[in-house]
Amino acid sequence: MPDRITQFTQLVAQQPDNELFRFSLAQSLIANQRGAEAEPHLRICVTKNHDWMLPRILLGKQLLATDRRAEAKALLEDALRLAIAQDHDDPAEELRALVSQF
């Protein structure tokens, strides 16, 4: 069985417009400390789906980790707005703590 990065890389190659495959690939990359490689996939997810909170959180955290605070702030604030609107209490609490750092 191929590892998850290989598996999702192959799926993205077969269906590059499938943001779910891209998100899964990004999660696998981040889990393996390869966040920089996850960024383009998360950006596609954010662009294609304007009410998808999780890619915004992951991309915002990646941007914070690479000291791109202004860009991270905008994404995390947007994710917080979505968390509140979608009644996701735990992510909203985490996002409030992240946003308060700015």
C-alpha cells in the first residue's frame, strides 16, 4: 500500500480540479513536516471553496510558521468568521486565540 502522500499525489495528478484530494494531500504533507509543499494545494482549496474553514486554518498556521503574519491574519480572521457562522465552537475558540496574537 503506498504511503498517503504518494497516494494523494497520484490522485491529484489524475484529478487536479478535485479540491478534496488536494486537501488530503496537504494534510499528509503537513503531518510529515512538509508544510511548504502543502501551501499551493491549500491555496487552491481556499480559492475554490469560499466557505471551507479548514484549509484556511491550515494555510494560516503554515503562514504563521513561516513568519508571513499579515497574510496569515487575513486567512485566520476569515476562518474565524466561518467558524462562528457555521457553529464550529472548538475551531472558533482556537482561532480567537490565534487572532488575538496580532
